[in-house]
Amino acid sequence: MKRLLLAVSLVSSLALPSAAAEPKMEPIAGYDRLEVDAPHRARPLDASLWYPAGRRTYRGLIGDNAVFKGSSGLVGAAIAEGRFPLVVLSHGSGGNMDAISWISSGLALRGAMVLAVNHPGSTSGDSSPRRSLRLDERAADLTTALDHLLAEPEFARHVDAARIASLGFSLGGATALNLAGARWDREAYRTYCARMGDLAEDCVFFAKGGVDVAALPDGFAAEMRDPRISAAIAVDPGMSYAITEASAAELSMPVLLISLGEKNLWKAADVGPAGSNLAGRLANARHAVVKPAHHFTFLAECKPEGAAVLAEEQDDPVCDDPEGTDRARIHAEIIDQIADFMGL
């Protein structure tokens, strides 16, 4: 009898493992690609959507390359039940949506959906100083992508339409503010470039493309507010010196401004009293500083060989952070700041 009971016990323990013995699954956000028809562009826009996943599919690595670490996503996974805040995300000049997938994935794991696009003319491999100044086209990219998403029943039913925020980094920060109602003054931007000279990193970039800041395109100053946007988040935003006083006064929605670094803060992205003072000009703005960091700390974590790859290609040293910087920690702090601002 003892042998029989021992055998039954052994079989039961093998057939019915305890919950404690089950491997713990790493939380991974859902990820999908979209192709968006855009009348203002010559070809469809590449877009992506990150979201809380309801079921697991296969795991993909998004944005992984020789320089940067990628982010895990469950490709095409079912969306979790419920309605979620939506973030529309704009990358910086020369960047792309997958290169900053860490923030999309991180916010999705906190309970948001994140819709991003690649902006033709100012994306990786297609970054033209002249075309980057067509701010209206960048804003229209996200408005058109939002139209597309909300026309898709499978996605739209999960969107909390009362909680749609724009988010952007660098030139994308200007795009996020543009969607919230900020407008730009061409003469003010020309004056800023003349006054700052080589200290203005953005003006230096445009000068390399032979841009005449005295003859900026009409789209630079266009009204591009999207009434569906109820909050805006701008990380080291560009162009803030040229935001019109009238539009700054009218922009009453909640705005989160995040500065990367203090000692190493780019002058072009300074929204504090020593810079454009945008933080003081907006009625409902919160200003956070994450440090130690500089502008490029926002980009994905670099692989050990990333800096050498960039040096060999004579590219910008975007992997070289200020002393004491932990890029992963800075990213986590940025996500915490945004999650707190959005109530995630």
C-alpha cells in the first residue's frame, strides 16, 4: 500500500505542477505595423502601434541594429480588453519610430496605446534640412495616422477618445506642441538663429543644408491644432524660441516639458528661464529635468560596440553620454514622468 501511495503521489506531482513551479512570463507589449494613406504625401506612411497585449503571439525585436538595442514586442497580439489612453508619437530629426521603441513599449506596459509614424523628409536615411522645416507636414502625418487608427474598429474600440496626448522628442517635440495648438513665427526663428549662431544646434543643422532661415516655408507657421489632442508632452523640444506669444497664451491644456540634463542641456532645447522660457509662458505646464543626461540620451540604449560603429561611419557620437549617466535609468525616469502626468 505504501508503494502504491508513493507511486500515485509521484504521478500526481508530475502531472499537476504547482503554480509556484511555473515559469514567470516576462511582460511584453503588443506591437503591430500600419500603412497609412496620406493625401499630403507622395506615398503611404509607415506607422506602428504598441499596446497592452491580451494574448501572447511570437516575440519580435523592434529597432535592433548594430548600434542600438531593440525592444521586445508581441507581433500582432490581440489587444487586452478595455479602453486605453492613446499617445501619438513623433520622432526627432533623423530618427525613426522603431529607434525609440523603448518609450512606446514602456508606455504600453503602463497601460497606454502608442501610435507612431516615420516622417518622410526627416527620418533615418531621409533627413533633409530643407524638408524638416515643413512643420505642417509632420503634424499632418500624425493627424492622418490618428484618422486611420480611429477608422479601424478593432483598434478604435480600445481607444479612450477623451485621453489622447501628443508626445515628441526634439523636432518631434515641436510637432507634439504644434498638434496641441502652438504656432511658430518665422521672423522670430530667423532672429533666434542669428543671435545664437553656432550655439544653436538646430540652426547649425539647417545651415548645413543651405537653408535660408529668412525664407522659411509657409508650412513652418501653419495652424495645425488637432482638437482630439487633450494633453501634450515634449522632450527637449526644438523651435520653442519661435512659438508665438498668442499661441502660447491660448495653449491651456496640460503640457509636460522634459529637459534632458542640466549641465549638459542643449541650448536649442532649453525651455527654462535661461532659454526660451516656454515652461514659464504656458499656463498649464509642468517642467521636469532628468539628469545626468544630454540630448542623445533619449535614444535607445547602445550596444557595447555601438560607439565604435558610429566612429567608423563618422556619425554623431550619440552613444557617448555624460559621465555618470545610466541610460536605462534615465529612460525609466522619463516613462515614470509621463505615466504620472497621464495618470497611467
